[in-house]
Amino acid sequence: MAITTLSGAEAAVRAIRLTNQTIQVRSIQEYHR
């Protein structure tokens, strides 16, 4: 259980970070228009 939970948490954190990076890039692109 612990390993599965940790793996799931790491995957979730990575997904959140990727999403935040994508949002930041889109915001920058929108800002420069």
C-alpha cells in the first residue's frame, strides 16, 4: 500500500507541475499578444 500510495502521489505531483508549467506558458503567450 505504501509503495503504491507514494507512486500515486509522485505521479500526481508531476502531473500538477506539468499542468502549472503549461498554464504559465499559455499565460506568457497570451500576455505577449
